[in-house]
Amino acid sequence: MRKLLIPLLAAFALPTAVNAESHWLIINYRSGKGGGALEKIEMNSAEECQREGEKWTSSSTHLMNEYTRQFHCIKGK
């Protein structure tokens, strides 16, 4: 039992390698009348961020002429 307990405690005590890199999709939705919104969404990778941002800007709405959609991908720590 003691032989099993020591490695188990060591596994919990020692830090494991963690990918600390994060990617954020920042979306911006602006109205021609002055209103707008800003939102951030955490993504798994830069590629996923780019793909979802392109979906956001190309998605259609019946009021497309009155709104501007933009996105930015940023890398965090």
C-alpha cells in the first residue's frame, strides 16, 4: 500500500505540462445608427479563431446593409 501511495501523492504534487497559450475571437457588431456590441470568445487554436471569424463576417441577416461585422483574433497567455 505504501508503494502505491507515494507515487500517487507525487503525481498530484508535481505540476504537469500545460499549454498556457489561449486564442480569443473578438467580434464587433456595429449599426449605422451608432449602436453596436463587442464580444470575446475563447478558441482552441488560431485556425479555429480565423475560421469562426470568417463565418461571423459572412453570415447573412435581413438587415445586412445597416450593420457592419468585424472580427479580430488575438493570442493570450
